[in-house]
Amino acid sequence: MSGSYERTNIVTSFGFSRRWRLQAVKRLGLRPGDAVHDWMTGMGEGWSAVLARIGDSGRLVAVDLSAGMLGRALARLERRPDGRVDVVEGDVLELGLPTASADAVLCLFGVKTLSVPDRARFAAELARVLRPAGRYSLIEVSVPGWRPLRLAYLFYLKRVIPILGRVLLGNPENYRMLGVYTERFCDCRHLVPLLQATGLEARFVESFFGCATGVVGIRPAAVPAG
């Protein structure tokens, strides 16, 4: 999907995907000098918003297991060389990132691809990697609760987007999986108890009548790392 993902994503979401990414970054309350992790970073679409907030003294660690996506992300970095970004290829659940190494963790449209057991592992890894008082922000395409909107939105995700993916030179099979993943994931509400079970504070948020949902929270200073 990497060859056409960014263009297709912007077109098919009517620009909302970009807006939701910015909202997720804004919820982190980033400050100059922060060390930020961007998990399942994809093509690095959230980097600009993060780097603008953490300044020259901050650091961004971007992780993804897709070599294709990271290739596009690195090309983006070459157009704007910046020593503040470390790009890591691998599964964030297996990398063993340093404990208490992040002031903030961001995950944009990645959690829905995880299996149910791996979502609990994701929550535990998030709690381990965050520093005391560290913040996190997750955002996902989701299934709206209002039935008329839900039916229309799922039809669009499962039927229309694959056609647009083909038109825009993507693989329609891959784009068809967006609807499959989204329908099975439903929304971020079920992530809240998983995150709370690790000791993290967690608050459910939604955008555009539930077409996107997220969780934001903090690691209280009293929660031991590891």
C-alpha cells in the first residue's frame, strides 16, 4: 500500500485523516525538549506536527515494521533533513524499547491491526516505556454508534474505498482490509480498561460523531516502570 497510501488516505477521508492526526498530537500537550515515540508511524505523517512542538532540543523515535512505509518516511526525512528523528524498523511489541524513555507516545491509526491479545501487550509496553507523568495519545478510524451513519460509513469503507484505491494505483485488496479491520475493531472504547489495568490513566475521546475515536492519558508518577 505504501506507493499510494498517503494520497489515497487524504482523498478518501476528505482530509479528515490529517485533521484527526493533528488532534491526536495536540492532545499530547507536547513541550520543547520532549522525547516522543511515534509507534506504527507509517509514512511519518505526524512528524511535522510533533517536531514543531518539541523544538530543536526534543527527540522523535519513529517505529514501524513495514519496510515499504518506512521507505516513504525516510524519503520524507531526506527532503527535510532533521537529526531529531530516529527511525526504527521492527515490531514495537518485540523491540524492547528502553524503559521510561518517552515523555510521550503517539499511535496514529495502528492499534486496530493488532490481535486482541496483542492489544493488552501494547498497553503494557506503553506503560513500561512512558516516564512518570508521561502522556500518550491514540487515534483510530472507528465504527459510529448511530445506526444510519454506521451503515453508510461501513459501506464507504468496505465498498467505495477499495475502488478508489484501485483508481489511485493502490491494491484494492489491501484497501478492502481497512473496512475489515475497522468493523472488527469497532472503536477505542475497549482499550480503556486494558490501559487502566496497567496503571495508566485513560480517557476515551471521539471525533466526527464517532467516525474516529481515541484514548488519551498519562502515566501517574506512582506507577513503577517495568
